[in-house]
Amino acid sequence: MIAPIVVSVIMILYYIVYFGFLITQVTGIWKYAFEMIPLVFAGVTIRVCAERIQEIKEGEEDDLGKY
């Protein structure tokens, strides 16, 4: 159950660092767009992580069992 959390934290940190670098390189309206993108990605990542943890708690350890 720790793996989804670790992967999610790594992805969110990557988004923050990558888009933080981009924000320093652009000006104007693009700066605001690049501020919103990592927030949206982080929200989606947290949502998917929460769903995966719920699946694990319900006993579904293997995603591929559905297919």
C-alpha cells in the first residue's frame, strides 16, 4: 500500500520542479498557465492515488485481474 503513495509523491515533486523551472523562463499570460498546470496534475494524481488505495483496501491487489 506504500507504493502508490511513493509514486504519487515523486510525480508531484517532479511536476513542481519542472513547471517551477518553466515559470522562471516565461513571461506574461503563459506564466499563469504554467502555475495552474502542476496544480491540476497534482490534484489528478492525488485522486488516482486515493482510488488505488481504496482498491487495495477492498482486496484487489492486482489491477490486471480485471482484464
